Amino acid sequence: MKKISLIALFILFSVIGKSFGQKLEENKTDDFTKKIVKSTSWETLYTTMTANAYFRISVNGDNEFFDLKYQEGKIFSIDKDEELMFKLDNGEIVKVLNLEYKITCEGCGSKGFIGRGAEGIQVSYPLDKETIEKLKGHKVVKVRINITTGFYENEVKDKNAAKITASLNLL
């Protein structure tokens, strides 16, 4: 009986650790530029019946980025300098700008097997030190992804907002 209980506890803690634990997927120094390259695991920003949004935080040298994968199953694009907006729990709106023009492609918005055949997009938004401190200091409650023809907006659950903070703290 003790053995079964220990195994059950081990499985439970493993699942909890996997569910809430951000980890570094990449942590190296570039052989040519000698810049540090790091990125966290892809985590859920929000999911709905029709859309999925995932994020990770990455570092390339002195530059930090909020990388976004978004999938809604239809073709769209995001222009260079298009805004990604975070509404914080104190009411403040934080804006970051997309690095380059991107259009959806098959599977680009998925982070695994699910959604690999649907249209999606992966884009990067540079983070300055002030933005990082705001995102670390306040919970994200809502996000708006601006695209060429409008925007997608959704609330961010507390557990997903905590993942943003944890990912920023990891790097």
C-alpha cells in the first residue's frame, strides 16, 4: 500500500511540475557571435474553442523577446511594427511592436501535434527593460493581438499570467 501511495504521489508531483514549470529549452553561446542565446519552453497564453495562443521568452545577446504563436485556422498577416497589447491588473496597457511582416502558414501557430495542419503564425516582439519590469510586477489580465485587418483579443487566466512572470524571471 505504501508503495502504491508513493508512486501516486510521484506521478502527481511530476504532472504538477510539468504543468507549471517553465524551463529553458535553449541555453547556449553562439559559436560565431559569442552572444548568449536562451529561450524558455512554449507556454499557453490562452485557448478558446476557435483559437490558441502560446508564448515564450527568448534572449539573443542583449535583446529579449516575447515570441508568440497564434492559431485561428484562417489566413491572416501581422505587419512590421504592429502592436501586441497587454492589459495589466493595475489597468495599465503595455505595448510591444512586431519585428517583421509575417503571414500565416500551415502549422506555424502550433506547439506540437495538435494544430499542425491549421493556419497559424509565429512572431517576435522585442522587450525593453521597462516593459519587462512592468510585466514582472503586474499580472497580465488581457491580451490584444493586432493583425493587418483588425485584432484578436482575449482574457488571460491567472495561471497563464503567472507563467509569463515565471518565464521572465527564468531568464
